[in-house]
Amino acid sequence: MGDYNGESIGLLHSAGYKSGGNVHGHGHTDYNTMMNAEIGSEDVEKYSVEYFKQLYNQYATRENIVVALSVAVLIVATAVERITFKIMVDRMLPYKFVLVQIIFLFSAITFIALTKIKKYLQKDEEEEDMTEFPQATIFAMAVADTIPFLCMAFSASGVPPTMTVVLMHSSTIFVVLGSKVIFPERHYTQNNYIGVGLIATAIGFCLLKILVWKMDLISSSTSTIVLCCFAFLAATSLHGLSTLYKEKNIIEWSRPTDNMYLTSCLFIYQFIVTICIAVLVNIIRAIAGYDTFSALFSNVYAGWRCFLGFDSHLAEDDMYVDCSESMGVVLGYVICNAAVVVCMGTVLTLSHQILGRAIEAAILLAFLVLWGYDVHVNNRSLFGGNEGLLDLCAIIVLIAGMEVYDRDPEPDVQIITKGLDHGSSTAPGTESGDERDGSFSGTPL
């Protein structure tokens, strides 16, 4: 109990000496008797106040408070990001291109604002050289990010809610496997490999479940679910490879770069790339006779009306679409992504294990909420349907794999993060609890 406790004990010994030091005839000092007789309640209160004041001054520093708040915000923001991702693709089901464009547009606006705020707060620092990252390289990184994110958005609506949380982590596996080719000198530890093995096992539980469904197909909708699950898995795996591509560019640039500026540029280019892909797809569909050339404009118009809430319910291509509260869900997703960016660097300065455990807590929270979402939306029983034994096994093994993986820091993390000037933050965490996942990425997952 520190110096104050030692002082109290010293006074007690003095009191015991004055009273003969032999209370109850056993040669032991009666602590309570001496405390009440010699020190008194006022002294006890004084020492207690001083002791807790010392603890407060020791631990309630500004730095510790900032870190504690960052951990709390990181957990909540990461969980809400996962939850809102699934809900928004369900809400805006026929308007996937419009949805992704809206995400990139508002994310770009958010990070441009954050860049301006950061520059204002650090106006005395010279940062001109931190915004000289080659624009052609940023555009290539944006293309590498946009393609898997579009595939994830298009397939996620057919994936059971809790499975989206687990399948996203395939990116971690491909980051490790891809490093063997792109960074042959990079060496992962035994804990990293064991963690990856456990994460792969968790994904295996999900695949086992959908393979069981595949053996008992009774409708085209069941077949669609299976196809969407494999497409979503492929997209998240591709995102892991795009992460390595961005790492390679950052390391080769080998100069400090403003992370906020880089992320805002990525979002701007991703918005442009998404529009180009949407136009190209519409032209191909029109030439093939599946649609008209004007269908793109109709879809964009209806998609923005859905987002703005002008049409709470729509019937589109034989689908019943619930557009209510779409704006809140999408903007909540964008804001939470920005919050993850701002908070992750602060947590990383404390410990890579603390960061990993914060993400683990967020993943577990997202899983439980999406479990309830599936029960509510699809009228499933609490412990039946999609959230059966295999789902529970998958999330338990996934959390265990993330915990083991994060026991050792990833290789080259310091090299990568030193190439980015984070100020008080680093880049968004995405599919895993590790330090590099999603770093310097415009993709908000």
C-alpha cells in the first residue's frame, strides 16, 4: 500500500509499545484495537484519502486516460463497423454499387476533414514532404482495395450474419501465406503460425456447415447462400493479398507519409474506380441484352432515394427492400471506421497484445449482436438455425486463434508504421486483431 501504509504500520507499532504490546495475552498486537485507540478514525480517513490520491496520481495520468478511452472506443467502433456492414448490405440490397459509392464518398469527406484538423493542430510542424506519395501508386492501391470490397458487398447479403464475422479473417491467412512470396525474408513465429491454423480451423467450421447445406439443397435460395459464402470468402482472401501489395509500396517508398492524407486519397480514388466499374458493368449487361443503358441512372436515382429515406419500402426486381434508417446505418459505418483509425495507433503504443485483445472483444461483441439480429430478422430460434453448434465452435476457435497469433508481434510492423506519420493514430484495423491489418488502407473493413 505504498508509503502511507508503511507509516500507518509504524504508528501502530508505536501504539503497541505504549500499551505494553501484549493485547489479549498472546503477545500479538490487536490491529483494530490499536487503530481505534491511538490513530483514531480521522487519521484512518486521512491515510485512506492520501493513499487513493497517490494511486490516482500514479495511474490517472493524461496518457493512461487517453489510452483507456481509445481502447473502449476501439472496441465499440470495431464491433459496430462489423454489425453495420451486414445490416447496410441487407437494407440496400438492389443498390450495391450505389452503396459502395456512398461509403467511399462520405469516407473521403470524413478523412479530408480529419486531415485538415490534423494539419491545423500541428500547424507548426513541417509536413509538406509527407504528402508526396506517388499518386499513380495510390491509384493502383485503390484499385487493389476496391475490387475485393465490391465483391464483399455484393456477396455479404447472402451470407448468414455471424458467418461474416468469421469469414472476414481469411485475409489474415493470406497475409501470412502471401508474405512467403512477396517478402521471402519475413519470418513469422510459431505462435503466429499456430494462430493462423486456429483461424483457418474456425473458417473450416463455417465451410463445413455450408457444405452440409450443399448436400441437402431443396431450393435455389439455399444454393445462393452457399455461392455467396464462397464468394465472400474469396473476396476477403483477396483483400489480404491487396494488404500485402500496399505494404510493399509503403516499404519501397521508405519515407514518412501522412496517414490521414494517404487514406483520404485512397477513398477519393476508390469512389472514382467504383463509378467506372459500375458504368462498365452496365454497358456489358446492356450489350448482352440483360439491361438497358439507362438502367444505371435509374438504379443510382433509386439507390440515393433509398439511402436518404425518401422511400422506406421498395419493390425492386421481385425483392422487398426495407430502406428505413439506411442513412443512419451507412453513416454509422463510416464514422466507426474513422474512429478505428483515430484510436488504433494510441492503443498500439501501449501493447500489441492489448490491441489484439481489444479487437477480440469487438469481434465477440459483433458476433453476439449479429446472432440476435439473425434471430430477430429471420425469426430463428435462439440456439437453432444458422447459429448452431458449428457457429459457436467457429467463434470460440477464432478468438483462441487471434489470442495465440497476437502473443508475438508481427514481423516488419515497426518498419511499416514508421513509414506512416500517424500523429496520435494509425490506420484502420480490419479483419484481424493484428497491428498491420488494414493499415494505410482506404478500404473501411
